[in-house]
Amino acid sequence: MKEQAIILASASPRRRQLLEWAEVPFEVRVQATEENFPKALTPAEAAVYIARQKALAVRNQIAEHRVVLAADTVVVLDGVIIGKPKDEAQAISILSQLQGQTHEVITGVTIMKGEKELSFADVTQVTFHELTLEQIRYYIEKYQPYDKAGAYAIQEWIGVVGIKSIRGDFYNVMGLPVSRVVKALAEFLP
């Protein structure tokens, strides 16, 4: 891959870390966007829609020859998107719903360069062990997962002790299906 830095349209420290691990040169530019979507969309379509809005907001601010990468991750239980918790009570409620269950983590990705665009969604199934209320409270108190879809991060304590299995890309659950993204970026970089 050439050394031209892509533009990462995300403030997520996890996405930055994954691109660093993949040795993809990038710089971060974030433009505030609403994370709303038309209600008729499936969860995968909603994740892609939000990622595309983030990419468009940044693309409109930069030179046409630059590549923009944006992503949005949603957690889905029984077909319903579970958002980010607003407070401790909501985080407890979300994790109480997820414990002992299998849910989907879907990351929508959009890559743009000028008028060229590629969007896709990657899905990973995650199954939690049964968790006690004490474990859930401990995790929330120590890790403050208020900026995380589904109220958890797989790379933190709860992922290490609470996840029974995953089917799909582990890094997708962290916020970016990085190997798929690297392959897709090859189409956009000279």
C-alpha cells in the first residue's frame, strides 16, 4: 500500500488503534453528524447509512484526491439495535439483556475518494456467558462504557471473562473489520 495517508472520519480510539496495528497511514478528521437513520432500514443498512453520512461530511471538506474512511458499529439483539447507554442504569439494563444471549455486532463501513464510493457491513455474532449483576456493576463502574454500542468493549475485562464465543471478525466487534477494510482500501489507493 502506498504511503498516502487516508482520512479517518472517526474519533474512535479503537479504530485508530486498529489502523495503526494494520500499519495504514491515516489522519483523523471528524465532522459532527447526526447518528439518525430512516426507520425502514435494516440494522446493517442503518450502520452503513450512518457511516456514509460521516464520510460525506468529511469528504465535503477535503481535496477530491483524498480517501475517506468512515465506520459505525451497532449492537443488535433480536433484530433491535441497542444504542450506547446514557447512564449507569441504562448500561446495567443493556448488559443484563445481553448476558447469556447471542447478539450481532454490525459495523457499517464507507470508503470514498471523489465520486468513487464503496460501502459494506460486516457482521459478527457474540455470545455472552451468564453474568451476575455484581459482575455487570463492576464492569460499568470500572470501565465506564458509556461511549460504546451495547455498553461494552470486547477488549476490556468483560470481553475477557464474559464472552463465551464469537463467530466472525473479532476486530469488527472492536469497531472495524480491519482486514476487509485494508483489502477495500487497495482499490482506492494508487
